[in-house]
Amino acid sequence: TGNACAVPTGLASNNITDTTATLSWHSVAGGISYGVQTRSLNGVWYDVPGTPVADTTITIDGLIPGATYEWRVRAKCGAG
């Protein structure tokens, strides 16, 4: 198992179009990668393709125009 990580803060959704959005968050101390998940409102969580990422931003696509989405990010610290 990896070392405990702080929860990423500062979650923001920017550059939103009908089918894409750029998601960003603040880095955490010791964070080496970040897993991002999305879901339609009250739906099932899915890993965003291309995650985990080392950066603190990712652009997602394939969104359904007019739909409401939720997203979350989890940091991984250390090995494991």
C-alpha cells in the first residue's frame, strides 16, 4: 500500500464546451499521480481515460451536451 495522501483541494472545471471540460486541482505534498473519475449525476463512477496523471489538470471529452456531471480526484503518494 502507498503512503497516505492529503485529499486534493481546489477542484475546478474550466473551458467547458458541449462535449469537453478541463478539470484541475491543487497538488498535494508527496503526490506522484492523480486518479480522476467522472459520472453522470448520481450514476456510476468511471476512471477518466488516460489516468492516473502526474499533472494537476486533465481535459476530458465525450461528454453528452446538456448533461450534468460530477467528478473527483484521488492522489497517490509513494510506491504501491
